[in-house]
Amino acid sequence: MSDVNIIGQSLFNIIQFTVWGILSGGIYALVALGIVIINKASGVFNFAHGWLMFIGGLFFWQVFQNGASDQVTAGLSLATAFLVIGGVMSMGIGAVAVRPETSGTTEGWQARLEKIGRKWLTTLTSRRFLIALIPALVAAVVMAFLLNQEDSKILRGAMAGIVGSILIGMFVERFTIRPLLGQPLLTAILMTLAIGFIIQGATQLIWGADERPIPVFVEESEKKPISVPTGIDENGNTIYTVIGYDILPPRALPDYQVDTESALGESLRFPRNLTWGFAIAIATFLAFVWLFQYTSIGLAMRATAENQVLAESVGLRVRLILAIVWGTVAVMAGIAGVIQGTGGSGLSALVIPALALRVFPAVLLGGMDSVTGALVGGVIIGIVEQLSILFISTTAAQEFAPFIVLITVLYFKPTGLFGQKRIDRV
Amino acid sequence: MRPSGIYDVNYIQDQALVRTRVDLFWVVFFLVLLIAMPLLSSQGGLGASIVPLRLLSILTTGGIYLISVTGLNILLGYNGQISLGQAAFMMVGAYTSALLVRDSGLSIVFALPIAAIVSGVLGILFGLSALRVKGFYLAMATLGAQFMIPWAFTSYDAEKISRPFKSIGFLHDFFRNLDFGGSEMIVPNARILGEEFTTTLDKYYIVLFFVIFTWIAARNLLRSRVGRAWISIRDNDLAAEQLGINVFQYKMMAFFVCAVYAGIAGSLKAHIDGNITKDAYNIEVSIRLLAMLVIGGAGFALGPTFGVGFFLFMDRYIVHWLRDLFERRIVEVLTFINPANVPGALPPLLLGMLLALFLIYQPRGIAYRWAILQAAWRLRPFTKV
């Protein structure tokens, strides 16, 4: 078996690279899902998705690497409480539906203020809110406790990433996508390109242009004592005194291995970051699919995606739903960004946004509006990419192979594998 | 809006490029200005050096972008398609023209049209995939082109590519001898009848000629049957189809013209820059070209000019001014900003902000504002018709 050659490559290499392709394909699937969901809900090809990944990853990195001050910890605990309250409050379809007592227009600012006040008063005294307060407080206390632990770097980073991503996602929706509701698609596409530039500029202004590795899958940095001779003891031996420590660059943890020596001649290797990344990506993917398919807020999202006007006319608060969708998608993007950052290239403004553009072929291959398609397309693009690293070159894998898939899909099946066929009506 | 008392009485008048005497005055004025201005520079031969050479080279770069953006205007402004690969097609034109001039010693008179056609044909290859289906698939196909074309040029390996053609002698030799120079290709100066174009002045004039040529070509295309078909497709493709317009064919034609314009611009850019690198034709350049068009005003004859002019102004002045502001004042207030990051971060930030603001508040661009201004001026002292 081990001496089989296919176009100059051993069978082992092909299997190994395919496995890596599937693993990285899981991350692509997560990115593709975000693009598909935005396309379904807002009707926009989100060209800024890569930048959402990047900025989410940077929030993680900031707290992960530099630690959190007390204020940040307190803020994150409070944010946890808000998230729990938000989660409880948005259970059931009523949360995203227009309430009869708040609909309609009101004249005069006093009346309007009174109305807003009454709305908040009813919300804050509702039984649901009071019930939600209990788990929220518990969650906040638990979170504060957990965040103060010495070894909770990852949790701290994750909380910062989630909260930051939600805020960024909602901000983007509120200030750039919402003003363009009802405008032609072209404008919206250009707007996502503009958002990409804004995030690029803003991140570079604050964090600079260096790439930032996220050292999760590394050994504790070794400290090597630096000693200098300071004197001679009575036996004539030199006395060394340690004057400081030389911190060696952290080394990556060894890959997981699966013993396939007997069958293939070598053991298959599973790099830690890819394996864990795959697991987390697929878990996030499934969690979102659950949210989308089996909860009432998911139902509202699907209704909005299907037909905005119809959703509005049955009383759904479409703008609120879109804000929630953007927040959720930004979190998914941030998770993907962090996973990508744990790899060899780190968080780099050159790598991650380009990666999101490489996912567009995956989205198109699966179908612009298909959740299953995002998974399948992502994995296929991952495999194609890794195999072209093996057979051609790394630059070919990044700049050629995914796009040849894209052009092929456009030529032969523009709706993608699982996409719906669109019918235009006059 | 027409000035008071001027009526078109026949179709020729309605379609004329220059409609009124005032128009004629401005056309002649700008032509004379653009042609005569360089003569007053230090290379002009009149002994005067009033016009700085720097201005001429800025205008030259602007002219190249203007040609490219005019092509985009035909595609986006008049046909409603979006292309994210304009820079890649410029690159095709650049390499083709550079190869022809360097290896075959061809004059630019022949090299540039060939480059334009090659770029157009390659554009069709990509466009064919997307234009069959409705919707914004062209953005996707051109995104693919934007990555594949620069990759193909910069990682071309003569040894590897020519090997399969061993049995076919001339193809083997052809591929064997192609040399794209890897990551950077040095391009010789353009030549006409053995005369090399070396000085700033020469380069300015050759670009000016092509700017005027492509401008008139675009105007003529747009007032013909083809242009009207494009506009009808932009406004409502289903209705256009009902009128008997072959939507696919006309969309393809628009994309072809857009790629041809890119090819012309790329060919000029290669000879004027003197080199071709991947960075000068990457996706950010493509998006910048789109932004120029949108900010200038897509679908207006003057849109590209306003857009390119605005960007030249922004790159020269606004960015520097903002950089000063950031480095002197804002860094003191917002202490988390590292002053060293400011120069790199400002251009994308400013571009994104401007594009977003224009899309929200002035989606039809500067040219639309200009048209309103003109109408208001003509109507004064009244405010309504």
C-alpha cells in the first residue's frame, strides 16, 4: 500500500492532506455559514466578513495576551448578565413581535417620553424580566469568579471576543446596513466593502499592522537562566550568579497522531490547532443551526430571510431581528478569526480577510442561501485547497484553486449544490 | 437641464455631443488648457517653468485611472453590473503590452490595441460564466479573476508550463520563452516610430491623447443603440428583454468594453510606471476604482472625472492634513493610538468612511450634486420650474 503513487505523490500524503483539508474546511464552513446567513437575512454579499473575523480575533487577543484589568473583568461579568437577560427575554416569538400598546405614532415629546418610560417600566416589572434577573445575577457572579482565576486566560479572551463582536456586528448593522434598507443591492455590496476598509483602518490605527499570534497550543515558555561568573569559592570553582532569565520563544505542542503505520507506512498527524478549531467550528455551526431551526427567534429570523415585507406585516420587528442576526454572525466570525489566529500565521490583516474572500467559492458551491451548502462547500474548498498545496504550490492554493472552483460552479451550476433556483417576476 | 430658450428641434440636436455655444466654449477651453499647459513647464521648450512637472505626473496618473474608471462607469453606471476585477484586467493589458514592446519591439500604436483586445477577450472568458444568470454573480466571477490573473502572471513557470507541449514545437518554444519576470517585471518605455517616450511631458501627452480618445468613444457608444440598450437593461432587465433586447449579449458587450478600457489603462500604466508589480493591481486597487466611480457619480458622463479628481485631491492633501491632525492632537487625547500606526491606517480608514458616507447621504455622487447646482443656477432667481 505504502508505495502507491498518484501523480508523483504517495497515497499517504494525499490522505494526510485530505484530512487537513477536512479540518480546515470545518473553519471555512463556519465562515461560509456567516456569509450565507447575512445573505439570507439582509440580502447582502458580505465582503466585510473577513474583517469581522479579524476584529473579533483582536478583541480575544487583547484580553488573552494582556490580561484583564478589574474594570474589564467587571464589565465582562456585567455583559454576561446582559446576555443572559437578553437570552431569556428573547425566548418565545413575542420578544421580536410588535406589541400592540407600543405601535402607532405619538405626537409631542412629552407624550413620546411618557410612552417610552411606560414601555420600559412594563418591561422591567414584567414577570419574565424578574425571573431572568436571577440566572443573570448568578451568571454574573460565577463569571466574575471564573474570570479572576489565574488560568482563565482563554475564558477571558472568549468573553471579550463575544461581547466585542456582538457590539461591532450590531454597530455595523445600525449605522451602515440599516440606512440602506430598500436601496439597490449594488449599494449594499459597496457598503460592505466600505465597512471592510473602515475596520482595516481602525484596527491598524489601534493595534498596528503586525501579525499577532494567539499562543494557545504552545508549551509554557521555557525560562533559561542567564548566569555570569561572579567569583571563586574556596575549592577553586567559579561561582555563577543568575542575573536574569532568557525567555525562549514558545514551542508548538506536538501534533496528535493516529497510528496508521501498518496501512500507510506513516502515522497521520492532526495539528492541535486544526483539530480543536474543527471541533469548535462544527460545534458553533451546529449551535447556530439549532438556534436557526428550532427556536422561535430562529423562526423569526427565517421568516425575515424569506420575505422582509411579509415578516413585517405579520408583526415581526424586522430591524431588531436583523440587529440580532448581525450580532450573532459577528460572534461566529470572531470565533472563526480566533481559530485561524491560533494557527501558524497568527492574526494578520493580510491573511484573514483574504481567507474570507476564499470562502466565497465555498458559499457559491453550496448555494448562496443554503445552510447545508455552507458546510459541504466549506469542506470541499478546504480539501481542494490542501490538495493544491500538495500538487501545485501554496500560493496556488490561496489564489488559484478556490477560484477555479468558483468559475466552474458559475459555468455549470450557478445556483450551487443546494441553492434554491430563483424565479424573477415582473 | 437646458438653458432657457434653447430647444432641440430634431434628433441630431438632441444627441449632439456639444449642444450649446457655452458647452463648446468649455470644451475648447479645457482642450487648450490641457494641451498648452505642459508647454509652460521646464520641459516645454518655451523657456518658462511656471507649471511644475509634479503636477504633470499627477495628472498623468489621474488620466490612467480616468480611463479605467470610465470603463467601469459603462459597466456599473450604465449597465448596472459590478466588477471587482478591474485592476486584474488592467494587469492583463499591462503584461501584454509590456511583452509586445519588450520582446517584439512593437510600437505602442500596435501594442496598446492588442493589449486592449486581449484584456477584453479574457474579460469575456470570465464574464461568460456569470452573465448567463441574473443577479450579482459578475461580482463573484470578477473576484475570481482578481485573484487568478495576478497569480498566473507572477508565478508563471516557463519550465513547467512548456513541458506538456514538447511535441508541438512552436507552442513549446512560445511558452518556454515567455518571461513575466516573476514578482516584478521591468517595462521598457513606449515607442512610436522608433521615438522613445521618456520625459514627463511625453508621457503626459500620450496619456492625454488616450484619455480624450476613450472619453469620446464612451460618449459615442452611450448615445448609440448599444448605449440605450445598456441603459434599458440597467433600469429594468425584464422590461428590456420584453422590448426585444438580447440582455445577455448586451451585458457581455458592456463587460467587454469595460475590460478593454482596463486593458488600455493598464498598458499605459505599465509603460509609464516602468514596472509591473502585483501590489499595483491587487483587489484594493479594484475597490478603489469602484469607490472613485461611486463617489464621482456612477451613470453620469462627468462622474469618473469628479471621482478621480476627488481621489487625487484626497491623496495629496486631505490625507496629509488628517495625518498632521492625528499626530499632533488626536494622539494626545486618544492615548491608545500609536502615532507610528497613523500613516498606514489613515488611507483605508478615510476611504471607507468617505465611501460609506457617500453611499448613505449622496449615493448618486458628486456629479449629481453638480447637476443640481447647474439647474439651480439656470433657474435663478426662481427655485422651481
